[in-house]
Amino acid sequence: MMAIKRYLNKNSSIAPLAFFRICFGLLLFISICRFWSRGWIESLYIDPKFHFTFYGFDFIQPLGNYSYILFLICALSALMVALGMYFRISSSLLFLSFTYIELMDKTYYLNHYYFISLISFLLIFTPANRAYSIDSLRNKSIQTTQIPRWYIDAFKLMLGILYFYAGLAKVNSDWLLNAMPLKIWLPAKNDLPIIGPLFNFEITAYIFSWLGCVYDLSIPFLLLNKRTRPFAYIAVVVFHLLTGLLFPIGMFPAIMTVAALVFFSENFHHKILDFIFKKLPQFKPEFNSLYIPKNRRITLWMFACFFIIQLAFPFRYLAYPGELFWTEEGYRFSWRVMLMEKAGYAQFKVKDSSGHITVIDNREFLTPQQEKMMATQADMILQFAHYLKQQFEQKGNSQVEIYVDSYVSLNGRLGKTFVKPDFDLTKVDESFQHKNWIQPFNEDIKGF
Amino acid sequence: MKSAFVRLTLILFGISLLISCEKDKKTTSNEGDGKDRAVLLTRYADSLVNPAYLDFKTEFDNMKNSANAFIADPDIIKLQNLQESWENAYLNWQGTELFDFGPAEVNTLRNFFNIYPADVTGILNNISNTSANLEVPASYPQQGFPALDYLLNGVGSTDTAIVQFYKDPVDGAKRQAYLIRIIDRMDLLFTSVQNEWLGAFRDDFISKTGLDISSSTSKMVNGLVLHYERYIRSGKIGIPSGILNGGIAAPEKSESYYRKGLSKSLLLKAHNAYYDFFTGTSFNGKQAGTSLQTYLDALGAKDNASGKLLSNIIIEQMDLIKQKIVALNPDIAAQISNDPSSTNDLYNAMQTLVRLLKVDMTSAMSITITYTDNDGD
């Protein structure tokens, strides 16, 4: 107890937090611009007829052409966060708009989007705008040099959870003993200059699998330790450069590489900030002052609850029977990154009350990417089946039954039937209950 | 605590090295062999696509010459010559339709060559309207081989009646003109696709060795999978048999509906060409070589449970399908009308193959069946 109290009373310079805020806001701003410039707002959120919403968040839907406004709000709030302008409002808007975007269609679910949502949520409750910001320039009374240390440690902890849990998820027989899915993914890159030929060797996939696992599990600790930190950071850079080169993961490597700087010392951050603000000395706090949060207790309890949930939530898969990689029940929001090469095929049959069967051409309703993601994920299969039911009922067919002929291959195994073919998908609603209409996997992937 | 952790990871890493060395011994010494996609693409361009296109062009030109001879002075002998050369060209087309990647895909060659059933009303309208637009999607079934099928085999119940159709004092000239118009149009479209392959496209095709969505291998495999699923399984069997439409048979939707007894040969030709493509059998000389099959084998794609190579599973399924095709009535429309159980059975076998190609093969090759570019994790 005493130790906790003593820890909570420790202070730190605001510099790492302010720097983190600036980088995070800028990178997000660039991310949104990149997303926009590639035409993805239109092709991912406006063009599709149907969207896979999240269970419990069905009211969160793309807004048609107004989706552009949503992205505009998100981009501008990210920029304002970077500038530290109207921070409480801009960080709240950033969290809300980004999370809204993320929840519009789970086809595009990415762990790093979830990470951004969480970070922007945490930022709202921090004094990150009290130095090196427009807010602190306009209202000098909020200027701060020292803040409670736990504000900064919260971000380290969040990063640590991401890495460690991602590493834990790699401790499984497919990843470590079969080098799957890297054994499939690496030869696809064998035409890269210099390193390409290495990927023709199976041993490369094993080495990468093991190094990746060890990296994820150990990097938070190596970054925390002052002596190992420089080497750890080199590893961070190399790791993310390599993954960025090998896989289509967009801005994620850049965001992680920059975010990991938060582990560095106050001095380090002072030097960077001094350099950046050399020509703009007015942004530097004028005198030393310590920030003490007004509702310290509430904030602390909220942070504590947040992290307890973060630590526990990825383990919810334990509540479900069956193989996690197969059913994906409890798979999302758990830092399970790049663990599976999964491909599927799902052909729906709609049987109306007269017994007439229509075979559905998925392309009529879904984009290729939606179809691809749907074919391997049971909740999306169910959601699409219910959408089809609705479509048929609107055309005057009552009492339709819907069956799916599905086939899924996981990590190089020969494909097999995924959903019980004689199960009428209109008979069941989405819930957090186990989906007993998924065909058992009948194989064991050992580990986390 | 930390030193224990480091020690543990070192031990795990050591084990991994041992395991992988163990596995390494079993495989051949040169693992790079067979995984070089530049070699794969070169072979497909030079030993399969280009020779097949060249051969098709010869057959097509024969048909074109017969057509010109026919309209110069229509009679039964010249009609029968034309019907025969149309049949040969149509059969030959089955061996080129599957190259639906590169120029053929960009120019949607297939849409203008083989969308059936033929739109008879549209064809008759186009005959009277000489400026009818043949570029729009609605015009697909009014041209190409299916339209020729109707024009050469379906406009009269006997060959004499068909010749009369073209000798009609009022409409004969327009009918002849439309026949030539669509053949010339096919010639133009095909020649431009072929010229691209003979020109700069070939090198471009070989140079795009990646596996991203703009790469040659990815486009080729996506095109091939779509070809079997939509144009062999659905087009030739699924739709006419009614399997894709609540079991309501529609034999009139089968390929070469007017030329009775040809549809099975067309299907068999298309299936065999697919087989040859998968196994990399060269067009000239029928020599096996670098192919999707050898590429899959080099990747070590296999069924872990039985240890059987994925390529063998695919080939066995293709063999099974071939047997079922051979057992069909020469006329698929007749087969569907008389005994739909054989076509249903064939459809199911094809469905199994589609899954193997679309899911197992693409997954093993790390090709995503997707046409959008987006981040993943």
C-alpha cells in the first residue's frame, strides 16, 4: 500500500507526455489524410450496400456522403491535439470520431485502430496540453513543467500490454512449432532485393517466428530498463521496418516506432523539444510548476479500472469452448496480430416457404474484401444471413430459411466445413454465447 | 526475473533452430528452385499463352475466310464449311478463354466472345440497325461465338433454310453484313489483345513478380479461380442445370445451344485446358514444366493429416471431373433434360475443385482473393 502511495506521488517532467501528444496527433493526421487520398472513405464506407456492424453498436453506421465530414472532424481534431489546441474538446472529438469510424464496419477491424482509440481515450484525461501547446501559450496559467509520473507510465503500460499480449498470443504450436503463417507469407516476398532469397528457406520462417515472439514478450521490459533501452529501441526500429516492408500494415510501423520513444528519459525529451522549439521559445513553459489534477482520485480509479479491463479482456476467449483460431470467439480486441493465414468460401442458400432455393451471389451485396472477411468469421456469416433474410422478406417472402455452404482453411491446413451446413441461420440471433453451429475444429492448436 | 526470462527465450530459440534444421534436412538442397515467380511467369507467357493465342488466331482466320467465302455466294457446302470452321474456332477458344488476365481482362475479351445464351431478339434488331452499339454490356450476348451459333445453326431448321436466310432478297444482305460485322469485330478485339502479349506486355507481365494485388501472379490466379467458378462451373453447368436457380432447369442456357451435340466437347476442352494450365503443360509439344503445380510443391503445400501434396489433391479432383464430363451426353442441354442427376453430380465435383482452388491454393500461395487495396494486420 505504502509503495503504491509513494509511487503515485512521484513526479516527472511533462516533456515526454507533450512530445507524445504532438507525435500522436501528427501521425494520426497523416494517417487520415493517407486514408482519404487513397479513396478508401468512398470504397470502404460509402460504396458498399451493407456494413458489418459490431454487436451492441448496430446504431453506428457509415453516414453516406457525410462520412467525409466525420473524417474531416477526425483529421482536424488530430491536428488540434498535436497543436494542443482546445485540448479537452479536440482530444474528446478525436476519440469519438476515430472510434465511430472504427466501429462502422468490422470488415476493416485492425488491432492498431483499436490501439489508437485506447490511446486517444487516455489522452483526454491527461494534462498533455499544459506545455508546448497553443493552449498553454494562450493561457499561461495552465503552464506546467512537472506532472504526476503515472500519467506517462500509463502510456508505457498500454504499449507494454500491446507488445506483451501480442507476444503471448504467439506462444502457440502453429506459430512456434510450424512457423505458421510466416512459412506461407515469407516466400511471397522472395522477390525483394537482397533479403528476398532468404525467404525461400523454411528456416527463415522459424527464425522470424521465434524472434518475433521473443521480441514482443521482452521489448516492454528492455525499453523500461535504462541500460538496455538504446538496443531495445534499435530492435523496435528494425522490427517495424521489417514488418512494414513485408506486410501491408500501413501506418502501424511508424506509429509504434514513434510511440516507443515515450520510454526514453526526461532529458532525452527535453533535448528533442528544445530542438523542435528552438525558433519558438514562447511555447516553452516559463517557470517551474507542478500540476495536481483536481479530481485526482476519480482519474486514478478510472485509469486503474481501464487497465484492469485491458489486462483481463484479452483472456475472455477462455470462456468459450473450441479452438480460438477457428471460432474467433473472443479474438478481436486482444492484440492477436498476424497470427493466421485464413481463407474461406461461403455460399448461401435461401429457401423460401414454397421450398424454392436461391443460391446467393455474395458479390451482389458485398465488396470482395467484405466477402473475404465474412467467409472466415462466424459472427459476420450470421450477420450477413440475417441481412439476406431481411432482403428476401422485403420482396414478400416470409419464413425464409438460410443455410451456408462454407469452407475454411487455417494456417496451411487443408480447408474444411466451417458452419454446420444443415443449420438454419435465421434460427439464432447474435449474442456473446458460444456459437454451437460452428463445426468443431477437431485439431488442437496448443498454447495461448 | 529478467535473466530467467532471457534464459528461457534462449532455450526456446535453440529448440526452434534444432527443429528447423531437422526439417531442413528433409527438403531438397536448393529451396529457391521452384519458388521463382519470374520463371513461372515466363513459362506461362512463352509456353502457354502466346502459343495458344497464335493457334487460336489460325483457327479464327479459317473461320473468317469461310465466312467471307460464304457471303460471296451462299450455298450449303460453304455454309457447312463455315459451320465446321466456327466449331473448330469455338473449341479452340476454350483453350484461350482462361487467360482472363492482362490484356484480355483489361479489354474484357470474354464478354465480347462468349456470353450466352445468345440474345436472339437483340441480334435480329442489330441486323436491321446497322449502327447498333456493340460496346455496351447489353450487347454481350448479341455477338461473339454464341451469336454466331444462332446465326449459323439456329436461324433455320435445316441447312437449306439457313442458306435461304442469307439469300433473302429483302434482308439477306443485312444479315450477311451483321455476320461479317461481328466476325470482324472479334478479329479486331482479339488481334489487339494478342499484339499486346506479343509486344511490351509480355516483359511487363514477367517483371511484376510480387504477390500484391497489382502483381502478375496474383492477377493470373484471381482470373483463373474466377474462370473456373463462374465460367466453367456456373456458366456451363450450374446455370443451365438450374442448380443455381432453385433447381429449375434451363437447358436453353447451355453453351452452343443451337449446334446440338457440341456443348460437351466445349466443356471438356475448357476443362482440359485448365488442367494443362495448372500442370504447366506447354501448348506445343505438351511438355510438363514450371507451373502452379510445381510452385505449390516447392512451397510444400500439403494436407498435414494425410501428407498428400495439395497439387495432387487438385489434380485428382480434376481427373474425377474429367471422368464425369466424359460420361455425359454430347449435348449438355439434352443431358439436363433427360437425366439431371449426372450434371448435379458433376456440379458438386466442380464445387469441390473451386474450393480447393479458391481457398486452399490461394491461401497456400499467400494470394488474397480481393481486389481492393487496404491495410491488414
